[in-house]
Amino acid sequence: MTWRDHLPTVRGKLFLNEPLAPFTWLRVGGPADVLFLPEDEDDLAHFLANLDPAVPVTTIGVGSNLLVRDGGVEGVVIRLGRAFAKVEPRGDLTLFAGAAVLDAILAREAAKAGVAGLEFYRGVPGTIGGACVMNAGCYGAETKDVLVGAYAVSRAGQRVTLTNAEMDFVYRKSRAAASGDLYFTGALFKGTPDDPAAIETRMAEITARREASQPIREKTGGSTFKNPPGDSSWRLVDAAGWRGKPFGGAKFSEQHSNFLINTGEATAADLEGLGEAVRADVQAKFGVELEWEIKRIGRL
């Protein structure tokens, strides 16, 4: 008998030894010991409150910025579904978005409502839950610039509300989320008034810029490394000679050398091994330590 024989009763779905590769953009990785798809926030809170506190819990979104290691993920992996994928106007240039809402969908709904300031989300390949955890952003704007507050459930099953200040945002991270004790269910955003057509034009420019500069149709995980202060990760990867250089079934994109690519048959070990080789080479050649932006989870 193990903890998996004593899982809480849920209204959602529970799967044992469920492969996670199909849930990630890189399409690699082993299974979750348990995958939980909660029916709604009450179901999520009940499950967490009644799960053995010793069992690790990990949440995933659409897997756009996620590398699951080949050994799979210990404990429970939670993936939020339809009940967490709603965008609702709340008046006064404010919108609520569930944690499973795609960032691009929030940008689109804000444009329809004449709410400017959220256009950058059109260029962020992920969900609102991930945006809260990572302070996601691009082209000079970040989540911290537009988030009013975030909603989460704690590991103990308690509902939590955090203000922008309490999220404690820094570059590509919320310090509040870094504890790993919070599982975001949604967030509130506020922008400024503008004509929907003007907002749409700016979003079209972001889309065109992204398509021209990023390998968005490849098996990739988005930006691999955070930009170090005063420099660009892509420049360092390129200068170290790793643009397009094969490493097992992995490489860094010829189009954008901070994008890690699964060329078709890569393992998670190939992808992570390439990233670590590049980090070591950049450190040796330029004295700069690149920090992973892609989240890596699971057993080696």
C-alpha cells in the first residue's frame, strides 16, 4: 500500500502513471505518478486539504516553458482545465482571467473591451497561472505592470488572495510563488482605455515581430535562459558557437539562439544536457552565468 492507494475522493479526474510529454511543447519527459484534473476550485481545494502533506505537488499549464525529465515527476501533477479558462470583465478597465487562460486569449479579450496595456500577452506563449509564477512578459512589459491581484489555493487547501505588492515580482519571478506552496487559480488585471482597433493593430505588430524572430512552429520551450544584466542570452549562446549545433536530438535554433529545439527524437536528457553544456561554455568563455528560464521538473 502506498499514498496512491489513499487519494482523496474528487469530482475531477485522476490518472496513475500518466505520460506528460504530450502536455509539453518540447514533447519529452516521463510520467506523473498521479495526474489530477480538478473539476473546479472547490475540487482543487478539497483535494489539497485531504492529500497526504508529504506528497509533492506540481502544477503545469500548457507546458510552453516546461521541461519534464525522462524519469517522470514524483507525487501529484495538477493541470487546470475548462473551469479555470474563463475571462470575465469586472468593470473599470479590469478583467479577471482564470489560471488556465492562454495569455494570448487575455490579450484578445482585453482588446475587445477597449483595455490597453495587456497587448504584450499576445507574444507570451503560456497561461495566466504561469504568468503569475514567472512574471511573464516580453517587449518591455511584464505581468507586474498590469496585475492587480492573484488568487491561489495553498498546499493546505486554503484559498489565498495576494495583491501585486504581495506577489513580490522581480525579473521572471514572483518571490511569493517561489515558495512552491501556492497553486494559482486566477488573477485580476487592469489597463488603460483605448480604441479596440488601435489595440488590435499593436497586437498584430507583436505577432508579426514574434513570427519573424522566433521558431514558433518548432518543438520548443520558448526562451531558454533569462537575459543577464546588460546583455542578451541569445547573443552569448551565439557567440559561444552553439547556434544550430546538434546535441543528440537537440539544438539551439538557427533563427533565435536562445530557443531550445527538439529536432524530433530528443530526450529530456538531450535538451537539458545541451542547456548545461552551453551554460558551462558561456561561463568559461565570457564569465557570465546563464540562468534557466525554462522550468525543469522531475527525476533525471
